[in-house]
Amino acid sequence: MTSASTCLPLVGQPRATRFVETWLAGSEFPPLLFTGPAGVGKRTAALLLAQTANCTDPVRQPCGVCRTCRQVAELSYPDLRLLLPIRKPKPDAKMEETAAAMLDRYAEFALGQSQPVSDTRLKIPIDVVRWLRIEMARPPLLAHRRFFLLVNAQQMNAESANALLKALEEPQSQSTFILTSSRPTALPATIRSRCQTVRFAPIAKDTICRWLTENAGASAADAELAAAMSDGSIGTALRFLENREEFLVAPIVDYFSGRLGSSEAAVVAAIDAASDAPPAAIAGTLLFLYQETLRVRLGSTSVYAQRNPGIIEANLGREAVYLRRALKFLLSRTYEAGTNVNARLFNYSLLTTLKPPDRRRLSA
Ligand SMILES: [Zn+2]
């Protein structure tokens, strides 16, 4: 394999990409530790690396289409093993059962999937590490270079970490370990010191925005808002596009519903209660709520409105013209929300411009 033919299609991570390409062209393969915020491409880079090291295309690696590349992408390649945090096994569970419970999660982590939100209650149990060591003892089935990928490696208890350390200390002529972690300091220093660290930076907003319009079919306004919400993570931006409800800011939902009234005091109270949320999340919340209101106003169904009957109601008395104007206003502020705006001023202007109807007057 030559580095000249390698070009990892990794978005917005030039430094990590250069490192990985150099690493591949070298002759020694120490364990790697990929660090950086969630959703910036750590797992993707690890899978691309496994593809590149084993791709059968003579010219372009990874080609993405050969059998090996496809199997790696869908995590069915026999010489690629992921170790994932799982729910605590029952005390009497056999090692094979615990390993099987983890293998069941593989589909969620395939290449191109936005990774599930990490649940810190899940842990990589000791039996999974024992299973790994049995796998390690066997020669690879097909691969030049076999990969063991530990996703969210910080979610390990001391017992698992000790067993992993022993595995890392065993000579590995054909196997490579890659650990990914958004909180590497939570890993024991003994493990960190055995790995070569590769830092993944948050991805630039413009890069995310362009990627979303070109690859995820997002409209320009959606892409801008999602990029602003993303914290430099394509994974988070995709999750936002898939499920906006997860990103709604509760105090802003309350304000919109009219429950807090529309006085100056209500505006300030809502802004204070939402002070942890970035401006993009405030704009995104209002945008979502106005979109759903307009949908119901025009006679379409809104699953959100059905599930949350008290929230849209107050605004249903508004004319569709008003709702459209509100949406246009919010869309025009979307870009600004992703820049370094003064959060308080920005939020104040949104909330005073889009006051909810006065409920007392409505019910009177
Ligand atoms: Zn290939």
C-alpha cells in the first residue's frame, strides 16, 4: 500500500487526515486514541482507516465499493471488531451472551450513520474485554491488518480498563487498536500513555453547512440552522435535522405557549431560564413551533401538536399571514444565530418581536 493512493474522505479534519495517512504509510502501528467532541468524525476516521488498510482496489484506497470496503462500512467484516458500551449485563450472564448483546448494537454504528447520543450509564463490561482477548488470540481471517475499535472508551470501569491495558501490552503484529473518546482525561493514564493521540477539532460551520446541502438534501436555511446548532459536529447537525424535538429549549416552548404571558417580565424570565442555550437553539425552537402551528392552521397534521396539545393552541388564533411572516423573520435571523452575536440581545429581539397572544384575554 502506498500513501500516494490514499485519500480519506473525511470532512473538515485536515490535520487528523494527514496524520492517519502518514500513519498508514509507516511500518509501525501503535494503538491510536482519537479524541475530540462527539460527532466530529472519530469513528468515521477509524472505519475509513480499516477500509484503507484492507481495500482490494489497486488504485484508490479506500475505494468504498469493493467487498472489503462494503463489509467494513456495514460492520460485517470479520477482522473489524467494535467494542461498545452496553447496558449492565445480568450477574449470571455468560461472556458469550454479553458479547452478543454488544454485537446487537453494531448496526447503530455503521459508517454513514449519525451515531446515537451517547448514554453515559452504558459501560464496556469486563466480559466484552475478555471476549476481545479471545478474538485477539486468533489469527485474522482475511485482513492484512485487523482493527479493534473501542467507541467511547472512557465508558469503562476500572476492571475493564485493567484488562484492556493487558491486551494493549500484548505484542500485536497484525492487530491495531483504535480508541475513541470525547473525554480522554477520564481514561486511565496507563492506557493513554500506550496510545498515540490524534486530536479531532470541531468542524467549521461553513464546512458543515455546505456538507448538509450537498449530502443530506437540506435546504439552505435548514443547513445554516443545523450548522449553528451543531457545535462543530456533523453528527449533531444530522440529528438536529432528523429530530428537532430533541433540541427544543423548554423555557422557550413555555413562553411560546403563552403560559408565561407576554409581558416584559415574561420575556426576561424566559431569557434567563434559557440562558444556557445558544441563540441558534432559541431560534430553532421558535422556528419549529411556528412551522408546526402553520401546518395545523393550514389543516395538515402535526405529530408534535397532537402529542403536546397545550402548546400550539394559543397561537392557532393567528392568521396564516402572520405565521408566515414570523417564519420569514426567524429564517432571516438564522444565519446570525450561528455567528458571534450577543446572545441576550439576540434572544430579547426574537422574543419581543414574536410575543405570544395574551392567554387571559383569549379565555375571557
Ligand atoms: Zn475498497
